[in-house]
Amino acid sequence: MKIHWFAAPLAAAVYPWLLALYHAAAKEVERGASASAWLGAGLALAAALAMPAIAFGAALRLGRVSDPSAAELAARRTALLAVAVPPMFTLAGVAALLLGHPDWDIGFLLLVWAALALRIATANRTPRRQAASSETIANWRKVHGVGAVLALLFLGFHFSNHLVGLAGPEAHAAVMKVLRTVYRSPFVEPLLIAVFAFMILTGLRLAWRWSARPMDAARTLQVAGGVFLVWAVISHVNAVLYLARVHFGIDTDWAFATGAPAGMLLDPWNIRLLPYYLGAVFFVVAHAFCGLRIVMLAHHAPRAGADRVLAGGIVFAALLATTIILAMCGLRLDFA
């Protein structure tokens, strides 16, 4: 048994407590506390954001094992799942809220990670060669890619709308009003839901198959990003279609997205939205560039060139995600 097998579930289990630690320090900052409170808040938030990164590092290391034992394969898949702890924590929080027990979310997730760690600890540790499968992934990859193009058309407009938030909620609302005439129409909205459901089903199948094989850094990023997006889409659809429209009967506008009036930075529940949104935007773009890299390689593009495209996509994903989060946290630009 190796310690790094359990790094991911441990990081995921600690994640909610680091956000709670951040909130405690942020409250001290709000009261006008010393520089140490600012430092404490920054370190706690940075530590929380590092937990999915630790899980990704574990997945990256475990992905290099060519003939994993059952324990190593369980640890690899748990690590890929743990990368998605931000949307999982958000979804668990909404579910607990709807059940009338908002304090159940952390306990439930602790049980999940403990069960997965126990599965790793009790699984067979004898290396075994993975049996070759007659089923090809290529066809699944192609249909998943077609769905991705449709999803990205919507997400491109969606992210652009959020970037308009840099000019203020009023500008965001004005653009959203126009866009909603399309994506909330009786024909387009069900189609979008169907596309995302299709992406989830095909993506899960691809992730399960690819996670059983040796994975390089690009493949690990692609699978981890896909798992993150599965939970992010489920969480987002649940929040928009049920929590807001049915349970609360409110509009899913800028105020809803940013947790107004408290905002994301000073509310103990809303702070979980920051890593969730940040990761969701990042992985949408990075996952798409991972797919583009595969297409380039399939068309005999030089690997070095394909890798440079992916690296540029990752940088762009990070910049876009950071900009959108800053807008949602209150950054405003004067375009006058």
C-alpha cells in the first residue's frame, strides 16, 4: 500500500474545511482586522484551490502505471473523481438544502471519500495486464466530439455574457435578455438539455474506458476535466432548472449566479461557488483543446505543434476563468 494512493480522497475530504477556514478569516478581514487575517484568508483559499490540483497530481502519477493492480486502478479513478470536488460539494450543498438539512453536505461527502479510500485499501494489489477490448473508443470519441461542438456554441455565448459582467450587472442583464430569446426558446432549451445529457453519458463512458489505460499528462487532463464537467453540468442544471425556477421561483440572473447580496467572498455557503465556477470555465476550454489536440494528431499534425496548441489553450483557459471569476467577485472596468 502506497501513501499517494490516498492523497486524492484525503485532499477532497479536507477541501470543505479549508473553505470554512477561509470564511472565518474573511469575517475577520471584514471587521477590519490586521494584515494577518488577510494573509490567513488568502492562504486558506489558496489551499482549498490546491486540493483539486493535488488530486490531479495523484491521477497524473497513477496514470503512468502501465499494468495497474485493482487497488491502483481504484486509486486512479478516485483521484480523477476528486478533481471534481468543487462541483460535487456545490451539488451536495444544494441537495442538502432541498432536503431541509443544509448541514448534511460535508458529512455525506466525508462518507463518500472514506468509502472510496476503503475500497482502495481493500482492493487486490497484484499488478495485472488489462484485457484488450474489442470495443473501439473511436466511434464514441467522434460522437462525443460532435456533441461538444454544439455545447461549445452555447457556452461561447454564455461565457461572453459573463465577461460583460465586467461592465456591471446591468450590462450583463441586457445581453442576457437578448441571448435568452434564443437559448430559452421552447425548441432550443430542451435541445440544449438533451445535448448536455448526451455529453454526460458519452463522456462518462469514455472516461471509464480511458481511465483503465495508461494515460499521459494530456490524457489525464482531458479525463479529469471531463469528470469535473460532468458534475459541473449536473450541479448547474439542478441549480437553474429546479432550485431557482421551481423551489425558489426566482430568476437565474447575475444576482443568483454571484450569490447576491452577500456575494461569494463573504458568505460561508457561497464561497464554494468560486472554485466551482473557476474550475468549470477552465476545464470547458482546456477539455476542448485536449480534444483539438487529438484531432490534430489524427490528421498527422506534428506532436510538438499539437502540444503547443494545447499549452496555449491551457493558458487561455486560465486567463478566461480568472477574468470571469474576478467579474463575479466585483471587478468592474470603465469602458466609457
